[in-house]
Amino acid sequence: MIAWIQSLPISILVILCLTLGLAPFVPEPHVWEKLKMLFSGTLKKPIDIFDLAMHGLPFLLLILRLALSGYQK
């Protein structure tokens, strides 16, 4: 799993974060809206949880990729 994450190009992950991660851009990024719902305790519908997972995955992968960039097996 670590090798797979390390094989992902950072440039592609950044593009995914800027497109899928932040879409739709107006009135606010979807991931931001879902994070606000999560911290306020109103993230309860399955579609909202799925939205958070879908829009948050590129950010999670980018964070993991950057964290593992110095990791040597």
C-alpha cells in the first residue's frame, strides 16, 4: 500500500485536489461545507458522508504522499 501511494505523482494529486476536491466552487467548496457539517455534528445523511469521502480523498492521498515522500523501505 505504501509503495502504491508513493507511486502516485504529486502533480496529479494536486490537480485532483483543485478540481474534484474543491468542486463545486460556488458558493463554497463542497469539501469545506461537509467539513463544517462534520464539526457541527450535522453530517448524518449517507449522501453527505459519501460526498465528504469523495471530495476529501484527493486531499487525504496528497497528505499521505507528502508524508511518505521521505520514507525509504
